[in-house]
Amino acid sequence: MNKWRKPLSLIAAILMVVALTACGNNSSADAGTGEITIGQVNWAENVAITNMWKVILEDEGYDVKLNNLNMGVTMKALKGGDLDASLEIWLPVQDANYLKQYKDSVNFSDATWYDNAKVGLVVPSYVKDVNSIEDLNEHKELFSGEIVGFDPGAGTMEVTEQLLKDYDLNYELLKSSESAMLAEIKKAVDDKEPIVAPLWSPHWIFSKYDLKFLEDPQNTYGGVEKIHHATRQGFEEDYPKVSQWFKNWKMNDQQIGELIKYVEGANTPIEGAEKWVEENQDLVNEWVK
């Protein structure tokens, strides 16, 4: 019996190495397993798309965690590897500072999922005498010298700070949150009062209120913006399938608008996202292939 001990031990060792190698290959091949952490910023469209991808990826077998962070913390977390992905990077203007600061430590995808985004200052359409940013100083008293803003870490807020300098606007940019800004817009519109705020499209608020973008002759906000995603270094190697799915992802105005509507109107964001994914499975299948 002893004469078989060494050959059998050797065979067992070889089989163990083969098994471990196979397991390693499955892990690196991204076989529908593992935990993926996505940063979520408390903006209507961001909540919608992050919950949408949570539904899609969990249907494919992944465990998805959403971390609520502002943009500044999101980028630091991507750099440090504490976050796998951020799904909303606006370029070439709004998030240009983040691209410049983190381009060597975070992977910014060339692929875009929305190609017709717009950012600017808006006022209600009934504010007839203000149609351009250049009109604001002349009507400062109308707005009490205030631009009602949102999250201080957002790229759009940084661009708006620059806009105050570019146009020599004698205004204060108020910092709060998107929900607080939208509440102020609702109150102003309900009372037919003037208000000016930085906003972006796609956004559900344009389907609810009659708002207009002010002309931006100096093009501080830029023209058409495109929305990209970003991932931590090594994510593409760890999750090649998911990485490709993110690159395949494309949405138009109607699709993103309906998704936001479903998420906003549901008891919880995930329930709204589940309903949208179920009703748009053909589109999702185009991404997840």
C-alpha cells in the first residue's frame, strides 16, 4: 500500500492546482458573481440610473451596493478603490475639473450613455424680461441677488461659480441640495414669483413646469454635454462583462424621462426601476449581451 502513497498524493496535488486555477479563471472571467459598489448622488436622474443598474446586474447574478455620496467624495472613493463605478460624468465642461484631477487614477470611459445633455441657468417662462445671463444684473432686485443652487460638490455648481466671474454677476450662489432647490422652484412657480437656478436636462422638472434656459453668450456652461461613466482602476479586468455592458448602454430623452418618472412615482426607487426594466427588457438585452 505504501508504494501508492506518493503517486496518489502527487495526483491529488495536481488536481487541486487545476481546480484552484479554474476557480481563478472563473473569477477573472466575471461569471456573474461578486459584489459591485456604485456611487449614487442624490440627483433625480442619478438615483434612477443607479437603481436601474442595480436591478439589471442583480438579475445577472451580481450583488450590487449603492453608496450615497457627493461627487467630490465619489471621485476620491474611485481613486482609492473603495468604489467600483460612478455612472454620471458630464463632459466636456461640467466635470472637467474632476477629469483633470483624477485622469491618472480613475478610468473615465470614452463611451457615453446620453449624448444630448444641457446645463444652464433657468427661470420660469413667465419672467419675460430675462432671457440671457447678461440680463441678470439689470434685474438683480427681481431675484434678490440670489441664484438658488444645490450640492456644493457638483461640477455644475463649480461652473456656476466661474460663471459669476465671467459675467461679473453681483449675485450670491446659494448652496443646498437638489431636493431643496426643486422645492424652492416649486414654491416660486406656484406663487408666480421669479427665481433663477442652475439646472440640467434630462430632468423631470421640465415636464412639470414651464422653465426656460437663459442664453449663455460666453458659453461658460458649454454647448451639448455628453454623459459618461467612470470606474476604479482594475475594474475592467475584474468585471470585463459588466465593463462592456456599461459601454453598450445608451438612452434617449424618452427612455430616461420615463425611467425617472417611474422611479419618482414609486414607493421606493428600486420598485420604480424594477418596473421600468421589466417593461424595457428588449432594450436592456441590447446592453447586456
